[in-house]
Amino acid sequence: MKKHKVVYRFCRYEGTAFYARKEIPYEFSFQAQLILDEICFNWNKQKLLDNIHYSLEKGNKEDFITYSQSYQEYVWES
């Protein structure tokens, strides 16, 4: 995985400017990605559940089947 880098520019009052680099540790970026993935997963799962309940309330069988098949991908490991 490519390292993400943050570049800072420090300017002195006298003289020339110089550049410094600071690398973001891999563990921080990996942990942030895992947290974002879990948040998106839970949001999508809840949205599908809401759509399933709505289609049941309205009696729309086609939408219920479509959303149920999509929802099965989220619960296959449970």
C-alpha cells in the first residue's frame, strides 16, 4: 500500500524556505479505513432493512424480493 505523506513548509523571517515531510503511520490509516468501512457497512445494511420494511408495509412483493436478495449479502456470515 502506498504511504501517504503530509508536507509542511516552514518559512523563516530571514533566509530561504525549507520543506519537511512527516509520514502518516500505516496503522493509523489502516485503522481509519476499517472504521469507515464498518460505518458504511452498517449504514447500507440499515438502509436495506428500512426499504424491506417499507415494501412490506406497502405490499410491494417485487421490491421486497429485490431488497431481500441484496440484504442476504450482508447477513451471510452471521
